Amino acid sequence: MIIRTTLQDLESRAGIGVTGGGTRLPIKDVIRMAGHANHYLAVFDQATGSALDLFRTRRIASPAQRIMLIARDGGCTKPCCTVGAYGAQVHHVSADWADGGNTNINDLGLACPPDNRSVKDG
């Protein structure tokens, strides 16, 4: 299970975490569950460097990139779309792969299948 939250919520032990499927969990439950889990940490607070860049070596995002996108985006990135991360696909946002786009974390985003297909349609 992937759960997104903020450092501030963890430190204050107040607030919520959101799963990749969009389920909201009280922070106390997130902390309790974390005690029994394998931990992968993604911190997005004043980040200055790019991470997880594959450039043109692969078209398909790696599992590590998918985890980072779920943590960063939380679901489809089209405004007003409510599809959670588990229902979304990785999309080349900056430039499509066919047009020379890179498979770099900062060039990727999550999009639900209809929104991902609609990008080429205009």
C-alpha cells in the first residue's frame, strides 16, 4: 500500500494520509500501519534535484518511478479528474515518447486512461 502524507502531518501527529486509491486515513492509523511495513520514503519538500531519470533508455516507467509518481501526483493530474493513482497510467507529460520525450520523473505524470488517450486527440 502506498500512502501519501506530509512531513508536517507526521510531525504533528495530526491530519490525514491518502492511499493510492484515494482512501483517506487518519494520521494515527498511517503511523500505526507504518510500524509493520517495508518503508520507502519520498520527500518532496524544497527538492532541488531531479531523481529517477531514465532519459531515452526506456519508454515504460520503472516500478520506482511509479511509486514516486503515486506519492507525488496522487492520481490523474488533469484538473477536476478524480481518478486515484491506482486507476491511472504513467504519461509522458513534457513531450510524448514518440516525439523524443524522456522517461524522467520530472517529465512524467499520472493520467487516467481516458485523459491519457485524449492528449493526442487534442
